[in-house]
Amino acid sequence: MNDVVVVIPARYGSSRLPGKPLLELHGEPMIARVWRRSCQSGATRVVVATDDVRIESAMRPYEAEVMLTERDHPSGTDRLAEVAARLGLDADTIVVNVQGDEPLIPASLIDQVARRLADDASASIATLAEPIGDVETLFNPNVVKVVRDLYGRALYFSRAPVPWDRESFAQRPDHLETDAWLRHIGLYAYRASFLTEYVDWLPSPLEQLEQLEQLRAMHHGHRIQVALASEAHPAGVDTQEDLERVRRLIADEEEGAT
């Protein structure tokens, strides 16, 4: 398989949890736990990309590779593109974007999304999804849905409940009759050559309507492979409630290992 580089974008600023990458999780900063999980994957290199020297300093005891990037990137993908350019990555290098607020991410999912991209030479991006089993999740606009074709390539991403089951929803809108619905998991693998192109594009109309960045790639004709996650993908940390939940999970996990 092509070389795989994991990049972990880690911004210090956060509207809901300021300094989120450095929040303590059972004795360690969150970003350190994300980095360690990423290092357990088959990646040839793991880089923390941050806009703040405090995060760089926190990772120094771990001897992690850290790159200080520009502060004003409009998205994590733009930050990845800067890292790929500065590292001088080959066009076919696979760059996996692991969010800096996912301290429980399984290393197997990082490997899976990288393999999915490597296996489809026509795709520029790969990502993951999992089945939706309840109406509340399907109709939640904060849950992104994805529709795939026969070959696993994305047809569309939406915050709306797609596909729409016209017959069943007309009779029982509170019940799912099939397993046709998929929740998108925000773990991405990109070809380095794609990132070079991406930074020159303006936001697309559908992207602006849905507020979904991946629609920009589809607007420009790039294919996105979508694999069904090989194991559960634990939710990341967006709120104080998420933080407390993850702290409990880590405490239980580490106490059970002793």
C-alpha cells in the first residue's frame, strides 16, 4: 500500500471548550491520547498540526512530530493541505485526517479508511459510515447521512433523512423498515495530490446549503469511497458532557486493565 501519513489538526480555540486539545483525560492531555491511538495504526508517520505553541509544548515529552501551521485556515482540510505541501509528500501518499478531539478512535478504523482509498485508484477520498437504526438519529440534522452507489462511492451527503422512504414514511414516519440509511463518520483519507487541488477551490453552492465540506470535492467531480466501519466509532468530544463521558470511559478502561 502507498505510504500513509496521519495528520491530527489541533486548534487551541474552541467556542464550546476553549483549549480542548489540552483538556485532561485521566492524567494526559486529550491530544496525546489521539496521537497515541494514531501511532497504533499502520501509518508510516503521525503529525500533530496545530496553531498554538501550547499544544506543541504539551506534546514535546511524547517526542511527537508537531508542525506549527497558519492560524487562519478556514477548515481542517486546508490545514492538512499545508502540512502535505510542507512535508513534500508524493502525489500518491495517503493522508488520513484524524480529528484532535477523538481520543477513543480505534486504530483499526484509521487503517481501514487508508486501505479503502488505496484499493480504488479512481477515488480521491475515502471515508466511513455505519448503519442508522432509529428514527431520531435519521431525522437529526446534526447527524450527516450518506448514500452510496453499487461500488461504495458516495452519491450524496446530507443533513436531511436521505434516502426518503416515500411509502413507509407516509404510513409510519416513526418506524424504519429497512437498513438503507447510513450515518457518515468524519474520518477521511485523501490523496496528497487532491489536497493540492482543494485549496484553490471556492466553496460550492451545495456545500454552503448543507454546511458539509465534502460536497465541494463532489462538486468538482472527485470520487469519495465510503466503507462500512469495521467496528464501532466512539463519539468525539464537543461538549462538557462529552468530556465527562469520555473521562468515565477511559477511567473504566484503564482500571479494568490493572
